[in-house]
Amino acid sequence: MNVLVTGGAGFIGSHLVDELVKLGNSVTIADNLSTGKKENINSSCSFKKIDIRSSGMEKLFKKRKFESVFHLAAQMDVRKSVEDPLYDADVNISGGINLLENSRKYGVKNFIFSSSGGVMYGECPETLPDEERYPDPLCPYGNSKLAFEFYLNTYRYLYSMKTSALRFANVYGPRQDAYGEAGVVAIFAGSMLSGKDVRIFGDGNQLRDYVYVRDVIKGCISAIDSPCGVCNIGTGESKSVNELFYLMKNKTGYDKQPVYEPARPGELQASRMNVQKAASVLGWKAQAGFEEGVSKTLEWFEKKGMK
Ligand SMILES: NC(=O)c1ccc[n+]([C@@H]2O[C@H](COP(=O)([O-])OP(=O)(O)OC[C@H]3O[C@@H](n4cnc5c(N)ncnc54)[C@H](O)[C@@H]3O)[C@@H](O)[C@H]2O)c1
């Protein structure tokens, strides 16, 4: 199958490309390398350095006749979205519409979008929110993800395009940026393996659903045959930041205690999700246990070597 992966030089996108290539697909990456890395790019695919907002995207669609599009390119920094909501909307909404329009014109059958559960549901102290929960994004990034989900619904309605918006939980694994603003597993790995202080904002009791990247990729691929509308992709379980810290401390032999700093304004105390729809519609369930996923991630960072 002829497939386009936007954001295919990034953390999650590059794993998806690797798997699609392994399954025998002909894969094209469109990525402007704003946060993606050349070293992540699979050498068996075709890579185009391009912005998803650009008019040059049309040429690519026209030439390659994609059957499926996996749209992962995004402005995904929550704080940046607060500082510059216009830029966030430009990339995440206008850039996405550019892809949808080209998909419509050039006969794409399947459009699969990486949405976010973390920014969609707000605080979830007791119940695990399912896809029916009324979305309540509290930052521009969440709004732009939600707005694009609505565009997907519209394209499904108007043009019978098969669409899936997969709402990822907190994804972690090899290739995540240890020096970025998001991705606490990677940030802790980077600090612990280089002997630096690990900072925890707030009391460390914040709950998150951590899902291993390999599982997320399997979820994405199952959406090709089972377009699902909107679907949560997580483990359905949650761990605190403190639990994560001590698990990683034990595994690495890190000998310091965390440095607790004031909570960041707007940070959620509990961000979790119900994953029953993924099981029933996609036939998908996360396989990697928390300890297994964290160990594999640490192995990768150790091999890579931290500065
Ligand atoms: N990492 C997570 O925990 C998580 C959680 C929920 C949703 N997501 C979503 O998954 C997707 C991938 O996230 P990631 O963690 O791999 O991030 P990433 O930053 O590693 O990947 C994003 C990729 O998009 C590219 N990109 C950004 N703007 C672009 C533009 N205008 N044109 C072309 N390419 C552009 C970047 O260069 C990068 O390669 C994003 O859509 C993100 O919102 C991630």
C-alpha cells in the first residue's frame, strides 16, 4: 500500500514508518524537521522535507497517489500553544485541512490522525473518561486537536472518507526527546543517566496513563482496516510521577532524590482514559507492562549514551 506519514521523522511517526515498511508498504514521509530528526528517518522510504501547510503538498499527493494518510505532524508543545495560539492553529488546523483537501482531491481512502487524550478530557480523578465524555480542552493545543477531529467528521460525512482520530495517552519509548518539554520518561532517563538532578513539579502524585510506543503503533495500524471515528489509545491504567521516578531510580541505580518544585499552573492532577472502545472496535489492547516498557526505553537511552 502507498502511504503518507506526516511527522515521520519524529518520535512516534518514525516508529510507525519502520513498522509500515516492515509490513511491505511503500512509505513517504512529509516532515519539516522542526522537532523531527534526520537520524530517525527509515532509509527504505521516500523522505520529503516539507511543511504540511505548504502548497507543495499538492504535488506530492498528485504524484504518489496515497491510499492512506497517517497524520502525526503537529505543533505539540502546550506552553508554546499558550504563547502563540495562532501558530498552533495554523499548523494543527490549517495544516491538517491542507492534507484533508489534498486527500479528497487525490482519492485517499483512509485518514488516520494522532489526537491527544491528555488534553481532551481535563481532570479525571475518579472515572476513566471514554470517547463519549464531553471534551474540555484547557489549552490552545487541545482546542486545535479537537477542532481537527471535527474536520475529520465533516470529511467523513461529505466525502465518505474513512477517518480515525486516535487519542493517545502519554506515549513513551526509544527516540523520545530527553531534552524536550514533554515526555517525562525520556526527561527522567536523560537526567538519571547523566547524573543530573531530576525535577518533579508539584508533589509527584499526578496520575498519568503511560503507553509504550510499540503498542501505539499497533493501534495506528489496526485503524487501517477498522476506521473508528474517535478512539482512546492508552493502557487504561495510571501511575504517579513518583512511582515512575522510583522505578527508574531502581533500574538505573541513580543515587539522588528528586528535587520538588512548585506545580506548574494548569497541570492536571489526573489524566487517564477508558480504553474499551479500542478493544471492541480496533481489536487492540496495549501489551507492554509499565516496567517492561520503561526498561526497554532505558536500555535504548543507555545504548545511545547521554551527554
Ligand atoms: N508524545 C505523546 O505523548 C503524544 C501524546 C498525544 C498525542 N501526540 C501526538 O502524536 C504526534 C506525534 O508526536 P511526537 O511525540 O512523535 O512528536 P515529535 O515532535 O517527535 O513529532 C512531530 C513531528 O512533526 C514534524 N512537524 C511539526 N510541524 C510540522 C509542519 N508544520 N510540517 C511538517 N512537519 C512538521 C516535526 O518535525 C516532528 O518530526 C503529534 O501529533 C502529537 O500531537 C503525542
